[in-house]
Amino acid sequence: MGGRAPHQGQPRVRRNEWQTLVPPALDAWEPTLAVSVVIPAYDAQRLLPAVLAGLAAQTYPAHLLEVVVADDGPGGLTLPEVRPERTRVVHVEEGWGRANACHTGALAADGDVLHWLDADMLAERHEVEAQARWHHLVDHVVVLGDKWFVDPAPVLALTPAEVRATVERDGVAALFAGQDRQPHAWVEEIYGRTDRLRQAGWNALRTHAGATASVRRDLYLDSGGMDTSLRLGEDIALGARLGAAGAVFVPDAEALSWHLGHTHVMARRDQVNAYNDPFLADAAPPLRAKRHPGRSYREPYLEVVLDTRGHPADAVTATVDAVLGSSLHDLTVTLLGDWSALHDERAGVLDEASLPTRVVHTTYAGDPRVTLLDHLPETRPAATFRLTLPGAAFAPRPPALEKALLHLEHTHDGLRLVDLPDGSVVRVERTAAFARARRVATPGEDLDDVVTAIAGAQRLTGPRAGFGPSERVRPRHYPRTGGPPVDSDEAWVRIEKALGDR
């Protein structure tokens, strides 16, 4: 998941304030990007003909539009006659589930843009065009289409040719007149609280409902794509990955489609959330509200980086122990050092030149939250935030890391610099902000300046940020035990004395 060459000249969006992007009016511009509509299909023969008929009526140029139906069902799909010119079926050979089918279709697609559309979604004639126009502005936008849940009976009563004609004359809404049409309720609720995501900042990813979303293919691949192990919640998990890659999320009400069937999943919302929450908590660190204090997860919320070279072993251990003793448990520590130079050849145990390196390596080699690397990889961090310590002289007090990240979450800033008394600087980076900065920066441009412009940055002093000399913030050791036995009451007295003020 590395970076890519910047797309020169594209607009820079601050946080998720997408109103600075000005797309062309529908029917008033000339598209150049190829779009692949990817349809995951399982037992879809009943509604798929209507869906493809709607896509056959799109205003987007036919030579720039392909449809890839990812067949995840037990039997072979038969394509109807009424369909876009460039429609094909790819069969899912391994795995199962919507996420796996979407990913299979994405890898098989040829387009510059991937547009997900479920096999029960009837698109209005401008739907693809409305989606695609944003991708012509910037290469890291994710467009979220609008949809209504309706009874499919009026559509099923029509032939595919009649469906296409209805879409071509903008007559779909009239089919559902008088129905109890339902919006995507929880998405609309978030739109209402965040001025349609303009004020959502880096949390806009939460509304990524993939059944009507689109993304540049290279951004999709750069993000890591769908988590094919998920059976539910894959859309939000992909939204988290796209957000981490620097995406801007844009809801477009003109990218309208109709869900042919009322939502059954949301009728069981509590059960769905109870199932999804542990999977999303493990895979998507930005969804921190789903995580529990004291637990560790596959992808951490914070990565702390310290280059141990040139620092005494006791200072390093004091600093790392302070980090691991933080009130924020959802973190990992990456220690850089010349670990590969350690060897088992005969040497004076206390006199070898690499003794400090060996002591630090032995101290943390067995700790699951600590990774020992010779060099920091160039790939994008998995964590939502990365904190880089400039040395081992200063360390965070127990609540400092949690407070720092909460402050960043509230302000939506992308960078925090902490000035320490010795002149060195602690860096706290929002990894999504830096991922976007790398996409829009010109060659040689300072990334901190770009992040300041698109996300915001602040400086704090070490004491204000909760940093102090490492030897003074080292967590307490376990209390001493042993000695002759005492009675039960005396044992409780000693325990309260040792632990009562913690």
C-alpha cells in the first residue's frame, strides 16, 4: 500500500469540505474516463434484467462504460438481451460473499473508475454520469450515490425493453408514486448532522454504502481493496481503507438509484451491529467507538516510532515502558535499531559494542505490542495516527497520548508538533492527511505545509502535551513479594499500601 505519483494540478480539498469542488452540470461536459460498473450477483436472475436495462439507458458514453457482473451464485447467469454493449460475466472461482465478489469484479474490470451497483439497484439515466464527473476533478474522491427503497412490483411488471424506455424518459419515479418510499435512514441522519459530510472531517468514511459508490481504480487498489474475509459490514470497512488512503467522500443526490425491495437488514439493525462490531473494530481503527479500552486489535489506533540508535538502553526502556503504560492501550511501538547486526558468536558478554542494542532487543522481543525493525518501511502505516519520538530523553505521562489523539479528533487537525525542552520535536501525524498530501503535493513541496493547508496543524510545548523526562515517568514496577507468610488481614493491608493509590 505505497504511494503514487501526484496528479498535478488537481484541487486540494481541506478535510472533507467537498463544496470547494465544482463538478460540471449533467449533459454539459465531455467525459474521458472509462467506468466499470461492478455488480456482485448471487441468485440475481429475477431483478438483474431490470438493473441491466437501466444501465443500458445511461447518458454516459457507451464506449466508456462497461458492466462486470461478478457471478457468485451456484448456477451460471444468463445475460438478457437488453443490456449495455460492453457487459460481461466473471465467475467467482474462490471464496464467497459480497465483498469477495466485488473484489473479483474489480480485479477483472478495465475502467479507470469502479462503480459498485448491487443486483437489485435500478439506476436513473444520469446516475453513472453524475458519479463519474467528480472523478474527472480529483483522483482521490469517493462518490456516494443517493437511493430509495421501494416495492419492486411496478418494475417487475415491465419487460426489460420497457424498463429501459422508462429510464430514458425519466419516468422511474412515477412508477413508485404513492408508495411508502424509504430513504437510507442512518446515512441521511449522518448527512443531517454533518452538512452532508462537509463538516464530517476524516470521519466521513462512515457513510460509505458501497451499493451506490464509486472510486478510482488506482485508489481502490492502493487502499488494499475489499476485506474479502467479511460477510457483512464490508462497505464501511472499505470506507475506512479508502479514508486512510486520503479519500474525499462526496454525496451526490443526482446520482440516484432505486433499491428494488425494502431493506431487510435495517429491520434487524441491532443484530447486524452486534455481528459487525467486533469485525469492524478489529479491521478499522478509525471506528474507535466500536473498540473497548484495554484491548489490542489487528490494526492499531496509534503507532509510536522510536529510533533507538545512539541512546542508552536504560533511557530507551524507560521511554518505551512509559508508552506501553499509557492509559491508551490501543497502540503499538515500532523500535528501529541495528537488530540484524546482533550475532551469537563468542564475545565478552559485558564488553561487546552492541550490548545496548542486545539489551533493548531482549527486553522487547517477546512483547506483542512491540515490533523491532532495522528501517521504517515506506508503506502507509496501518494505524490512524503515528507518533514519532525524537529520542529517549522524554516520554509521555500516562494520559498524554490519549489526550493528544482526542484533541486531534476534536479539531480534525492532521499534524501536532510538540516542542521538548531540549529543542527536539515530537510528531503526531494523522496518517490519512499525509496520504492525501502525498497525492496532491508537487515535487519537492514540504508535506508538512501541504498537511497544514488541507487538514490543519498546531504546536504545543512538552509540558502542555504531557511529556516529561523519561526517568520520571517510568511506570511503577510490580510491588515486592516474598518473605515469611502473614495472616490474611495483614496481606490486605500490604496490598492496599502498594496498589491503593494507582
